[in-house]
Amino acid sequence: MQNRLIVLGLGLLVILVGLDWYSKYYFDTNFYYGQSVAVLGEKFLQWTLVYNYGFSFSIGSDYPNLMRIVVGSFATLVGVYLTYISSKTFAYPHSTFSEKVTAFAQICVAAGAFGNGVERILFGRVIDFIHFTFGESWSFAVFNLADVWINIGIYIIVINYIVTYLKNRQG
């Protein structure tokens, strides 16, 4: 059972990273820079190809390339570490359900770290293409699937923590 969980966890990691990299390849080869196509309504969800030379929300886009490579390397190492501790959790026969949920969430975060980290090391930037807007007045940062995986993982960790805390508090 435990080996099957390790294989499933690593399989999920490969699938999530693969989806991220394929989606970036698709948009980079089928869109021109700045092209925006409405997906859900004219002013809600668009596919918009941009290159993010910074980090979250393009912070640090004016940093030297070496700094971006260092950050990409760090993100990749975080992904390796999260994959390692998640595999140990899946391998340990006495892991609780909550610990396994956290390990699953860590795999999601690791996939996002790998997806963006390796791309940043190789190219000095990441491809972003998911763009939410609300009418004419509000536009959210353009992001990619790696960012989605990281956020899903973090949400699962927070929700799992709250549920576990409330269960333990009740007794």
C-alpha cells in the first residue's frame, strides 16, 4: 500500500509538471507576446501570453539574470525537498490521513516549484497565460498552471490544518 502511494505521489508530480510545461509550450508557440483571447466573457477570463522575468506578480523583473537563476534554483530545491518528505510520509505505514493529505498538498506545491523553477533556470523567465479581469476596472496578475498548483497545495494545507485543529480541539 505504501509503495503504491509513493508511485501515485510521484506520478501526480510528473503529470502536474507535464501539464504546466505543455501548456506553456502551447501558448508560446501558438500565441504572440501580448496576444489576448477571451475564454469566458470579454471581461472575465482571457488567455494572454506574457513573459514574467520577475517572481510573483513580476516583482524583481529588473533584477540581474544571476539573481533570477539563484531563485529558480532555490525553488527547484524546495520542490526536491517537498517531494522527498512527501515520499517519506507516504512510505511510513503509520501516517495519519491528515499527514497523507498534507503530503499530497506538498506534491502540488513541489510541482509548481519545479515547473517555474526549472523554466526560470533555463530561460531566465516563466511563461504566464491565465488572466482574470473584472470589467474595465480590475485586472489580476497573469499566471500559469505552476502557480495554480502551488496555490491549490497551500489551500489544502491550510484547510487540512484548520480541520485537524478543530477535530483535536473537540477531543
